[in-house]
Amino acid sequence: MFDTMTFTKAGAAVCAALLIFLFANWGAEALYVTETEAHGEGHGEEAGHDKGYVIASLEEGNEEPEEEVEQASFEEVYASADAGAGERVYNKCRSCHKLDGSNGTGPHLDGVVGREVAAVDGFAYSDAMASHGGDWTPEELSHFLEDPRGYIPGTKMSFSGLDDIEDRANIIAYLAEQTGG
């Protein structure tokens, strides 16, 4: 009745159950934040997670509203941009844009900072992009990368944009270093 095969099956069942509980725990941690920190400070990305919302209760309505935190201007953020971090952000662009002078789904991006808008030879730009005009200054790139379709309606670029001003500054600093292949 209790032979080696029965013990092996029982051991495997226990290990399988532990693995199921382990994976379920990991999945739950990825979906839900169970920390009991106070709302406000230490909440959000600074606390190591970007999930969850602070819900103001009615009891807190008597307090004076907190002053809005002013965001630094793009010029200030760009002055301290990290091109190494920008290279990591560029991974989002890599599927459509190349840095070796050849075009992919989108035009190549080497030398893009300071280049005239829609100036890559051999790339079929949308009418909206071709008629936009101007140069790709860091500020212009930042506006475009924040919301490509909102900034130049009719562009073929389907990327939804980069909300984080530091990510935009870092990727533009990285692209500024690229001179072509």
C-alpha cells in the first residue's frame, strides 16, 4: 500500500500545491498593493509602486488644500539629463526606429536632435509631418514625444507618448549623442 511510487506522488502533490500558492502570491502582489503606509507621503512611485490611488475622505475636507508642486521646466530637466538612462528608454523606440542611418517602420533617429523635421531622404512621411516644418530642437522633440498624435495630428507614428518629463529629457540627451552609422 505505501510503496515508493505512492510517496513520490504525495511529495509531488505537496510541491505542486506549494508552487501554485507561490505563483498565486506573486500574481496577487503584482496586482494589489498591501502595504499599510499612510496615504500621501510615501504613496505612488516614490514608495516603489505605481499602482493605487489616494482617495480623499469627507473628513479630510476641512483641511486646507495642499499647495501644488511645481514641475521643473523641460530646460532644467534636460540640463541634468542622463543619456545612459535615455538609452534604456530608447528600447521603446527600437522596434520602429534605427540608429544606423537606415530607415525602419519609422525614419532613422541618428542625428535627429537639431535636424530639420521630416528631412530623412527616402522616408515617406505623413502629410501632417511633412508640412509641420521647423527643426527637432530638444524642446520640440519633448512636446512631440509627450503626445505624438496630439502634437502633430495626422502623424503616422502610433506611439502613445512618454508622460514622464525625465524620460523625455533622458532619451533626447541619448539621441543627441547619436551621430549616425
